[in-house]
Amino acid sequence: MFTFRWANSTDLPAIAVLMDRAIATLQQAFLSPAEIIASRAVMGLDTQLIADGTYLLAFAEGRLAGCGGWSARATLYGGDHSTGLRDAALLDPATQPARIRAMYTDPDFARRGLGRMILTRCEDAARDAGFRRAEMMATLAGEPLYRACGYAAIEAVRSAPVEGVTVPLIRMGKSL
């Protein structure tokens, strides 16, 4: 049902639409309207993932259904616009965890196992690159999936304030 390929720069408009739909819809059961607005300042796509060839797209029914990536860079989360969170330094696979990044599912395709499929492919690619562990900064909406996939909470944090509003996040990790 789903097909997969690594993203390229021509995919940016479709990725932006999917992320917007996912944030607006799938966070509703977990965040207040103000937190959803604030979350846009800390969520999003870091196009370094596309440049590195580590951002996976999933397609179904002729359209983009989901996306997610992994990274060998130090940035844990955030998009191009969240410059204070970015660190392009390369990680040492022998001693540092790969990063699982920017996982989104279009609401029309939620609860069909797609997030798990993308996550598994990203973990496999990180493992193939020599990483023994992965970490991510999970949203409250994503935490149940990641826990079901073997991730454990490392710490609960709140984002930096955006117009006085912070967003709850959970740093999670897993051995690969």
C-alpha cells in the first residue's frame, strides 16, 4: 500500500503541506490551541536532512502520506526556522546516538502503521551507518508510538517560550 523514497528539494512544498496538516490535526488531543500555534516555532523540517539524503517520504493513493528522517548531526529537533536549536556538527556513531527527526503522518493516513514503517527504515539506515543508539525529541502525540517501538523517556522538557507559551516535549532514546 505504501511506497517509500528519500526526499529531494523538489518535495519541499508537499512536505510543508503535510507537516501543517499533521501539526494542526494530530496535536489537538494533546496540546491547547495556543500550544499548537507555539509548536510551529519548534517543529518543522530541517532541510539539512534532505541535503544529507536521510529524509524518507511515504506515498499512498497518489500522494504524500508521511515523512520522517534520521540524522548523523547533533541537532536533536527543530526546523530551518528554529536556528537556536541547530547544530550541524557530525556525531560519532561509536559514542553518540543518531537522531530521529521530523516524523509526520498526514491525518488521512494516521493509525495505519505508517509511522512505525518510516521509523523502522530510519533506524535501519542509522544502524547501517554504524550507530548503536538513537534519540529523538518526541511530541506528546508521537510518544505512544515511540514507546511502542521500544523508545524510553530520558527527560520531559518544555520548549523555549513562544509569545509566552511553551510546548511539552519528551526526549526519548533506544538502543539500535
